[in-house]
Amino acid sequence: MIKVAILGKPNVGKSSFFNRIIRERDAIVSEKAGTTRDIKKRVVSLDDDLEEIILIDTGGLEERDELFNKVKEKAFEVAKEADLILYMVDGRTIPDEEEIKYFRKLQKLNKPLILVVNKVDNDKLMEGVYDFYSLGADEVFPISIAHNRGVGKLIERIKEFVPKKQKIIEATSIEEDIPLEELFSDEEDENLEELKEIKVAIVGRVNVGKSSLLNALVGSERAIVSDIDGTTIDPIDETIYFNGYHITFVDTAGIRRRSKIKDIEKYALMRTEKVLEEADVAILVLDAQNGIVELDEKIGGLIQKHKNACIIVANKWDEAKMDYKKFESEVRDRFKYLYYSPFMVVSAKTKRNIDKLKEKIVYVYGNYTKRIPTSKLNEWIKEATERHHLPTDIRGREIKIYYATQFAIKPPTIALIMNKPKLHFSYERYLINFLRQKDDFTGTPIILIPREKGKKDEKN
């Protein structure tokens, strides 16, 4: 797949164009300069007859402080790897020395480079487009994303850089005397296997090292790391192949106390919730150096709410002053509702336990997708109810579980078919703990749903 990178100074409309191409509101858009800081990648199809492309949105090019310099450096690194560069400018301005310097730097890469003049909302602004020809661009496309002017022409031009899909050879065109086994190589056979995919959300409060952890897990400087709070705003993702699985890590924006959430960070909080909704495994990142705070517990509550598999990770262990057992004891005390989650310490800086964390992700995902045979499940439920009888209802009538069946995974979700579809929370907890004694469900919640006999089973 070819890579198409969008570069430009802050607030010229790069993220708006990115959203237009992928046809959804993925990148956060704001009038505030510097909203996009990390790169965002999406695989997108521009036409049914063309191969898919990797579209990359970058942070604004600006020389302001340490954080913005890192954003700028990352954007130019992306440009070096791209097959096509779209350099976007604001058509309501005129090119300054900084703009000329950036564009000249991109020209030296000797790659296809298109100058996109955005915010040309009317014919009067179109006259100002000619000022940008001084940059020496071979191709200039005036557009207005807000008014959908010229966007279609630009997309058609991008399509010309994209290879067409290879046509599948019809069976009738294969010579009959060629042995079937010679038509496929071992490598092609491997591609026929169903891909196993795990979505992992990395969550935590501001500045606990989530972006550093993402970089350590994927083995590259994928996310921008800075001591400045709120460096990550958009969720950013990267996929690796590990132990037979494609693992996609999503680094979410750091969450701070609601009273301290600033302007665009409220959108970041909403994105974090959306990421958890779509994730399989959540990594709750704690700061081993500064300890656990109340906000950590609230973030853990979001994981419980979305019923993700969970691993609790104490990052910055190389700088921690607390004893391991003491820290683990505090974790178990503060996160009782995530009691099923394994706990481990890591250091994104020194790479301590990073491979073990990857192994743990695969391990808890296996439990998150576990299915219990109906016969075995009913055998366990019968044993549990015989050991400890169900309580009667408020009128003293006996409550019975006729049978149980698991009807969903992610997490394991079990319907209990009963004469009275009510289950006291203490007995529900007893049954769940009993099931955990019978099989390994480390890292995943177990959901029990009482159902009246004869009613259709469906997941809440």
C-alpha cells in the first residue's frame, strides 16, 4: 500500500481533510493551533478498483517549544517514508519565510509533492492562490474543505498515484495439466489462515508514561513523548505481530480530574471512552514513581463499565521507591472491582518486562474469548448450587436454576435459565468465584444474566 502524508503548519485543515477522506470524524478538529500532535494512520479505499492506501495525518509544523519541535520532527520523518506528500496551506494568508523553508525541505526529498491551498471559500480568495506559486510547486490544488470546493478534483489526482487491484485469475484460465499443489506456495498457504486480532487500549491519567509504553511495545518512536501534560490528544494506534496475533495498541489521551479538563481535552475524554468500547484488552497504566491517586480508581471504573479484559501495569518501576509487595497490596486494595486483573511492573524507559506484558495480553485475551462447553458449565453450576443453595425470594419461594448456557464471549457471558430471573448480588459473586475455581479466567470479567424460562437469550 502506498503512503499518503498530509503536512502543513497548524490549523490549516489537515485533520479536516483526513476526516473527509476516511469518511468519519476520527481526528479531533479545533480552531486551536496544535490540536493534532501525534501522527494518525488509517487504511482507506479511494475506489473499488484501486488498492487501499495508508493515509497519514501529522502534527502542525511550527517552531515554538520543545513539544512542537518534536511534533515537527515526527512530521518530517513521516514525509521521508511517504510515497506522496500533500502540503497544505491556509489560502487566507500569504506564504512567509517559515512556510517557504518547510516546503523547500520537502522538495529536497524528491518525492511526489502536491501543494494544497485550503480555505479558498470564494472567488475573491481564489485570487490569493497565485501568491503560493512562489513556493515553486509543480502542482497546486485550491480547495475549501468547509464548502466542498475542489476536494473531488484533489482526490481524483491522488487516485492517479494508487495502483489498481490485481485481478484474480479465473479457474477456467488455469491449464489442466498443471498439478494443483504447484499453484500455491507454502507462504500463500499461511496467508489463508484466519488472522487473530487483539485491540488493546492503553489508558491512564496524564503523564504516567502511556506514550512511552506504546513506543516500547511496538519497538519504535511511534508516539511523541514529552513531560508536558496532555501531549497526546487524539488516540493513536499501531499494530504489531506477536505469537500468532495481530495486536493493535491504542494510546489514549491522559485523563485528568473533570474540573481540570481544558477545552479540546473534553473531546479526548470522549475518544478514550470510545476506544474502550471497541477494545478487547485495557492496560491501566499507573505511575510507580508517584503512586496511586483517586483519579486512577475512576479510570479503572471506566474499564469495569465497558467490561474489558484488563491488565494493571505500574510503569516507571526503574524510578519507584516502594516495595513490590507493598505496591501490589495497595493495587489490590484500591482496585477491588478489577480483582480479576493481573498486576505487573514495567519500565518503558529500560524495556523491563515489555515482552512479558505482550505475553500477558495474549494470555488474558485467550480467557476473554473462552467458551465453556454447555455440559461442563451445567455440571459446575449444579455442583455450586448443591454446595450453597440459592436463597429464597421475599415470599419464601424457592429459586431454581434450570440450566446455564454461554451465549457470548468478550467477555464470557452466561445465561442462567431460572424460574425467577433474579439473582442476589452476593450469590452472583459466589457463582462467578466458583467458576473461576473451575477454570482459568484471569484478566477477564464473567457476566451472568438471569433469564426466565422460555424467554429469548440476548446480550445486554
